[in-house]
Amino acid sequence: MSAGLVWFRRDLRDYDHAPLAAALESHNVVHCAFVFDTAILDPLRGDDARVSFILACVKELDAALRERGGGLHCLHGAARDEIPRLAHDLGVESVFVGRDYEPAAVARDEEVAMKLERHGMALRGFKDQVIFEADEVTTGDGKAYSVFTPYRNAWMKRLRPEDMAERAVAPRAGQLAPGSPVPSLVDLGFDPVELAIDPGMSAAGRAWKSFQGRIESYAEDRDFPARKATSGLSAHLRFGTVSIRELVRFACKRDDEPRRKWLSELIWREFYFAALSVRPDSIEHAWNRQFDSLGWEGDEALLDAWREGRTGYPIVDAAMRELAARGTLHNRLRMVTASFLVKDLGIDWRRGERWFAERLLDYDQAANVGNWQWCASTGSDPQPWFRIFNPVTQSKRFDPDADYIREWLPELARVPAKRVHAPWDMSPAEQEAAACMIGRDYPAPVVDHAQARKKALERYQAAQRP
């Protein structure tokens, strides 16, 4: 009887699953596996919340596969070694995967494919975490788009019902093979962490159902971090506990402003996947290479103040404290904090990108690199370099009642609403009345925004000189 192996990675669900559906169509017996890859885990902190999140997702996936008569082979080691070994031991003909687009993952998969080939087996990749891959949405001369709007227009023009159709998973009795026990966090060498986002397919389903009921307010409210307006699905998209095809089907059911806005965000995700696929060097280099010569500052004290939420700018500090405590961050606040690091503090965007990579529960390399380069004005279709967010203006506009700020900065609880966005403007008497002395109870601003803006403009102008 022919046998295949499905290697789960960024697709931790048992429904609408392209590799699993293909394996079930191709083989009489289908094994399933997940690898706790030491190449990924070893550099992480012992309390990295993503490991707890992934483990919970894997446990739920294993339980779902067991209900279908199968289970997961759970491995702990280097995936580039463990998958070929398991495939050989099981005697499978092919290993089925959802294609990954991060450079390290591409290199890993190429190595796995070569090892499998030596034993007469094949690695079969399927599109599963995107609607369109990089080579499917191109310009008239076959090149990748570097500007989002024409990419989105081409993406929408190409979209057909079959692109977002469900990849049905329907195993016959006895077709799915049993697996092995799921390890514990202790087995993996990690500590348990309280998660800010509930993990697994069932939690993704609840979040998805909740968002469908409030999508009508998305376009109006999505930029306000104190409002529950966004989908809350970013971590679930990252680990594949929800299907991108399901989301796009819903977004396309009706042509209205909320759905158009939300679909555009899903397309941004694919734009950055495509950008990373064609320019893997953008992880370390500016997409616009002339900006590799930007003269960054190297002030470690300022970097630490930013990381720890001690800049003296409430909207920045509240966001960075949430990131440290929960591993979550609203998209508007990602832009505000990134702009502040790069353009107010003059610190290299790569240092901020790496900090987000350590802390974000939903960290996705393509989106993170793309968005940091957007904020730094160095990337594909970036914010113009002369556009610099004013953190006070952003705070007043998107947290007008300071509900978000007060949630994360209790030391500002008694500061009057008209002063909370720039508390250093309070007189000494006002500070005393609010029990918030600047420099004692809350930091003074680490930089003057107007002066920092002038320096940033000079930095970018200098980088463009011949």
C-alpha cells in the first residue's frame, strides 16, 4: 500500500488544508508529523510565549487527527534531519508540505528535498498560506511588483473562485496512521507562559466568528487601539490555525468598505511574502540600497528606553510595555513605535525588527521586515522619508481619551485628559496635583521631536547625495 507523510509547519489545522488533502488523494496510508525544530527553538528564551502557543496548537491538532483515526508523529530535533529519517523509517513515497517563503525555511526545504531524493522519495510542496505566490502576480513583463496598489489591483483581477475554494480533508476509515505522544514544555526545555491569545483551531474559530459579527465597524475603528475593531487573527494566520482561503471567501462575499479595507490588509500580507521571496537580502539590507548608507545613531541607552517603555512619550511607552507584557501590538502602534525608533531616535530599523522578532507572538518575518522597512522609508513602497510621525499627534488622534495609554501607564492615571498625551507640558503645580512629577514618576522625553525630525531629514538627504 502506498504511503505519504504530511509535514505540518505553518498550517496547524485539520481542515481546508492543501497538503493533507493532496496526500489523502494520492496514498492509501497517510502519516502526519510535526517537528519541534531545534534550529528554531535553541536561540529562543526559555519563556518565549510562542513555544507555549505552538505546543497548545499541536496538542489540539493531534487530538483532531486522533478523532479521525490518526495522530501526529511529534519529533524534537533538527527538522532537516528528522523528516528524512522519519520518512525513511515509515517507508513513504512522498512528503507533503505547505510551501514556506522565508529564506531560512527555503534553504531547509531544499536540503530536506535532496536528502529525500537520495532515498527515492520526493518533497511535494503546495500553496497553502497564501492565495497567490510571488510568481503568480507579476507585472506585464513578468517582474515582481514593488508598489502595493498596482499589486493589489493585479491580485484582485487575477482572483477566481477556485483560488479561494476549500481544500477539503476527507480521510477514509483507516487511511490516517497513528502518531506518537506530544512532548511537554519541560521535554522541550521551556517554561510555561500565560498566553495573551488563546491558541489552537477552536480559539481561531471563536475569534473569527467574533470578528464577522463586528466587521461593519472595521474601516472606521481599525486604527484605534483601545477599540476592539481588528480581527485578532494575526497569530492564527501565522501558525495556520485558520485558513486564508476561508478569510478571503468571506471578504469577497460582499463589496463594501469594511470588507475592502480588511481584504486589502490580507493582500498586504501577500505583497510582503512576495517581496521577501524575490528579495531575501531585504532581511539585512534596505530594499532601496542607497539607504544602506544611512548614518544611524548607536545610543544604547535610547534603545533600552524604547524597549522598556521609558521614552517619555506616552503612546510609545504604553505600546512597548504591552509588547513586553503580552507579545501583542496593534498595527497602528507598530507603525508609531517603529517610526519613533528610526526617525526620532535615529536607530537602525534592523535593531527594532529584531526586537519585534523576539517579542511578537504573531511574528512573521516577511510582514515584520516589510513593515519596518516601510516605516524606515527604505523598503518596497515605503512611507516617504520626509513623512515623520509626530508621536503626540498620533496619540491625540488615535487614543483621544487616553484609554489605551492609561491601561498601560498607571502613573498617568490622574493626569488630566488635555495633558496626558504630552505630560511634560504640565506646570509643576499640575504635576503635583496629578501625582506625576516628570523625571520622577514618569520620564521626561528622551528627545525633542522637532529637533529629532530635523536630524532625520538631514540623515535621509545625506544618504541620497552622490
